[in-house]
Amino acid sequence: MISAPIGQNEAERLEALRQYQVLDTPGSADFDDFTRLASEICGTPIALISLVDADRQWFKSKVGVDASQTPRDISFCGHAIHGGELFEIHNALEDDRFRDNPLVAGAPDIRFYAGQPLISSGGYGIGTLCVIDRVPRKLNEHQQDMLKVLGRLVVQQFEFRLGEKKLATALSEQQMQNETLKNLEGRHRQLLYKLQVGIVVHGPDSKITFSNPRASELLGLSEDQIQGKVAIDPVWRFLNEAGDPLNLENYPVNRVMRTKLPFKESVLGIDSPAHGAIVWVSVSAFPEMDEHGHLKEIVVNFHDITQQKLEEKKQLAITQNLHAITNMRQAILNSANFSIISTDLNGLIQTFNQGAEHMLGYTANEVEGVKTPAIFHDPNEVVARAKILSEELKTSIEPGFDVFVAKARMLRVPDEQNWTYLRKDGSHLPVMLSITAIRNNDGQVTGYLGIAVDITERVCNEQKQIQLTNELKISEEHLRLLNLSLEERVAERTEKLESTLTILHQSREALALSEAKAMLSTLIASVTHELSTPIGNNMLASTTMTSILRQMQQAISEGSLKRSDLVKMLSDLDSCATLVERNSDRAEHLLTSFRHVAADQASEQRRVFDLANVINEILDSMAPSLKRHSHQIEMNIADNVMMDSLPGPLGQVIINLVNNAYLHAFEDRSNGLVTINAIKTEDHVTLIIVDNGIGIPEENLQKLFQAFFSTKIGKGGTGLGMSIVRNLVTKTLKGDLVVQSKIGLGTRVEITLPLELPLEGAESSS
């Protein structure tokens, strides 16, 4: 004889048993009912509720035996408690574990044993509900299922009694339930009445002989209305999962009658006139045979899964919406005319948009998952940048991937630098690259996002500006030499002077155009940086949604999807979809504002526009580049101030004035304020731009509109800003310009413009 094994968590199991406080307690009719039901259902002379202590098994309830306990080392239940499923011995004499057991060799002469483990709320096997016979036998599937149900009800009764002791306020209610249970007759039928599963029993002629209240709810009929009806009664009809009427021969009861085999867990719809909608159920039907093998009855159970079907429909809608969001995200990535590349923590490329393909000459298939961005960079630039970063961050940065991501990872700020991309064909491309860390909801870095914009035109413009400046210096030197020449060369000097003045005029115009284009390049760089956050968030959310969908698909295919898991997954998907939608709206708003301003700057076409809308779009496009300062801009312009003019030049005026305030007026200040107001008359509008800056000295105010005059020459200023503003206002927009300023109080600029630009103004502008 082999003793029952003792598990590694024996102490925890014994503690779980003692917490129920049922050992060595008086007998109870409640538990006796379970053993009687088990004995009756399984057709065995002996049934026990056995609780396995450290060295014994004690019987809380018993049928067919007199003993109240036996030693644990000879017990069958000591084996059964270590598994979660029904433990069944068909013939103990043929089992090496029990052949020599005293309970087999002598009284009560056990031959058959089936024990359903009683699992506590903490997952420990504390005992069994078991049935025993003195002859070999085997339980049928229905008996096994009912023994499992009764086992769960026994544990629920333990839980109920334990809760009764802990909840004094519910004592009277529990006592009433105990008294009601003691007076119930026909307990095996009443047990079925309590189940939240519809139970219908059909006779061999398919007529209904019994139904519980839950079946009445699901079928939409009272118990009296159900009694005596056949399975194919027209008062109800079954539908398949597609919603089509089920053939009569495929009705569960009809199939069991025809095949004599169980019909398990088929999803059907119940269409009953008593319901306003179809009730979806999981149906199983089991045949009960008599000793001669003839069909005695058919037991059908219904599990309501209507809510699950609704959730599946909701899941389908979410999945379709997710695909739409994913497609929209991909469309946004592919429509961008700049490079977007994301990597994992090790630098392996994860995303490579169409802009990157066009810019670098590689395809996404060539680099995603197999390459790092190192192939796009000049090694000499990487080494030089590593040295600069090491000094800036006060730590050693080795040439490699960390050169690009160190600031984003360590300082939590984007790293914006000019780099030279090496294209697949070997050519070089100057770009401005902004790198941002991608973080999850816990703030942990999960990867990196790099957005690059082609700055070839800006670099060319800067080179042209340097060349023009050098030519200007040469021309000035030439002019100086001409002034020192002899009088007889006056004619020649005059001719060359006129040529030089022409060059100077062209240089000034070229410098103005270069500054306007540089301004547009700055807007592009700012918007590019601002887009990195919503695009990075969208990529993180879409990756999370893809992972959740894969988990959901795997759980569905394995049949392990729980309702709680489904609800959590749907909630997570909804949160991710909301995040994607919010960030997509932000990206769309930025792109829309920038597109309008860029179109006006590029085309300089005359059109009718709302003054407040145009200035709002200009300020929105400037916001990314200005937000690093703590200064504020307030605009108070009424709606429907309609102008028929040139929004592009007007935008250049506003941008120059705001930038001048930030660069000059608010130097060494942190609380700057720029206000923009408008006063409309019958045919004109006056824009009033006021700052609370340091003011302009009188001597500088007199030179304000002179070309190349600037207090920031050599520090990023060209001296052309206010000269361009005056030319645009007076010549292009046909308006007037007045500037007033007081030291320490600030500067006021009044610009009066016609609501309708005269025709000659539009023609000269074009």
C-alpha cells in the first residue's frame, strides 16, 4: 500500500482548512443533503464529505458508513486533494496504490472510488466530496458533471458559513436561509432551481418533464407553459450563429435522440415571442440511459451568453476602428515630406516611412529589423559629436548609437542637430535631425524616434548670403578706391558706380528673399520637432494595441478568453484608441496651421481672408519655436474683419515684429508680453503691436528702418528685418507705419492698411 503524497504547501493547505472552522463540528442537514444527492445521482451506497487534516480524514457528512474518521495514510481522499479534477478509481484491486489498503482488503471493502476535490478560495485542496461502492464501476459523464457541481456547492456552503460567522449584521438573514433549507422537500430538484443555468429535462418522446426558473427566463415562458411541450414546439425556435433558423433535425434534443450521443456547448439563438430580442445561449444536451441501454431522458442546460455576444460585436467594432486608426497613422507617416525613423533601445530600426525611403534611397524592407541608423551617418561627424557631448554632459560618450540618443535619454529633451546623411547611392544630404525618446505610461524608455528634414535649400541660401556679403564688401572697397581715383576717371568711376549700385540693390533683394526663406525653414524645423511627440505617442499606442489584439486572438483561438480579461483588453484598446485620436488631432492642427502659413508665404497671392484667422495661424506656426521662452502673446482682434489683400507679406510683417520683440525687447527679461489689437474703420484697419520690453533709444529709433542697421550684428541679426517690414507695409500692402518707443516702457507699432488692396499694389507685388 502506498501512502498519499504530502505537497510542499501543506502548511498553507492546513491553515486554509482550519479557517473554515468545520473540523469536529456537529452534523448538518445541509451537508447531509449533498451526500444524499451524490449517492442518489451516482448510484453508490456510500457518499462522504471528507476533510483531510494533518494525520486523519474526518467526515463532515456521511451516507452508508458508521465511522467518523480514518487515518490519512490509508485514505483515498489524501490522493484526490492534490489534483484539481475528479479523482476516480474504477477497481481498487487493480490499482497498485490501493490493492493492499486495509479499506480495500477489509471493511468497508472498497472497490470503486470517485472523489471531487474541495478547492478553497485560496486554491488549496482541503478535502473531497466522494462516492464509494463495493463493486467495480465507472461514472457516466452526467454523473461526473453533477458530482463536480455538488463539490463546488459544498465549498460554497463552507464559504457561506464562514461568512456568516464574520458578518454579524447578516446573522438573521443567514438563519432564515438555513431554516428554509431545512424545510425544503425534494432537495435535488430545488438545487437545480438555484442554478443560474437553464435546465430542461425531456422524456424519451422529447416532451418536457421538468424545467427550472432560469429556463423559463431564457425561453420566455412560465414553467406551466413549458411543461409537456416537445423540443420542436413552434412557440420558440433556434437560430444558428449566423442568425438563420436552425433545421429541426439539428435541434439539440433531436440530435441526441437520433445519435444517443451528448451534444456539447453549441452557440444558438433563442427566438421567442415573449422576448424583444434574441437571447444567445451555449447549449449542451446529455442522454440518460436505463440499464437496458434505452433512452430514459435528455437533460439540456442553457448558459446565457447574450452579453458575451454583445461584447464580441463591440470588439469587432473596436477592431475595425483600430484598423482605420492604424491606416490613418500610416497615411500620416507616408504623407510627411520628411524622414521618420524609429528604433528599439539597441538602435535596430523599427519604422521607416516613405519620406525616409525617398530621402535616403533605401526601402523599408531593406532596413526594418535588420539595420541601424549608423549606415546613414558620416563616421567622422559621429566621432566629433561624441567629443562635444562628452564635454557638455560631463560623462564619456563613445562614438556609436549613444551619440544620437544620450540627451533624449539622460536629459529627457529632444536632441536637435544638423547632420550629413549618406544616401544609398553614395551622395550626401544635409538634414536637421530631431531625436526624441519614446516612453511608455510608466515613463520607461522603450525606443527612440528620429525626424529629419532636408535643409539643402537653407544651406544653399546661407552660402549665397555669405557670398553676397563678401561681394558687397568687395564692392564697397572698390567704391572706396574709385573715390580716391583721379578726376579724369570720373566718367569711368560713375559707370562702375552705377553697376555697383545695381549689384548692391540685387544683393539687398537677395538677402531679403534669403531671410524670408530662412524664416520658413525655421518654421519647418519647429513644426517638425513639435510633431515628434504626437507621432511618438501614436507609435507607442498602436504597438500596444497590436500586442493586445494578438493576445486577444491567441486567447480566443485557445478558448481561454475570460470575460474579465476581455473587458480589460477592451478598456485598454479604448484608452489606446483615445490616445491615438487625441495625438492625431494635435498633429493635424499643427500641419493645417503650418500649411496655410507656408502656402501664403510661398505664393504671395492676393485673396480674401479673415484677419483674425490669418494672424492666429501665423502665431500657431510660430508657437513651437517661441515656446522655449516664458514670454506671452495676446491677440484681441474681432472676427469677420475681412480683407482683400496679400496674407503672405502680412505674415512676414507679423513674424518679423514678434521675432524682433523676442530678440531685442525682452533681452534679459522673463515676463515679456506682446499684444496685437486691431481697429477697423470704413475702409481701413489699424494693427497695433505693443510690447512691454526695454524700449528703443532715440538715436536707434532714427536709424530703425536703415538697411543693415542692427544692434545684433554678428549675433544672428542681419539688420534687414525692419527695412523689410517698412517696404512690405508701404510698397507691397500700400499702408502706413508708425513706431513709438520709450525706454523702460516698451515699443508701439501702428500699421494702417486698406481693407481692399488697390489693384496697382497687387500687380506690383506679383
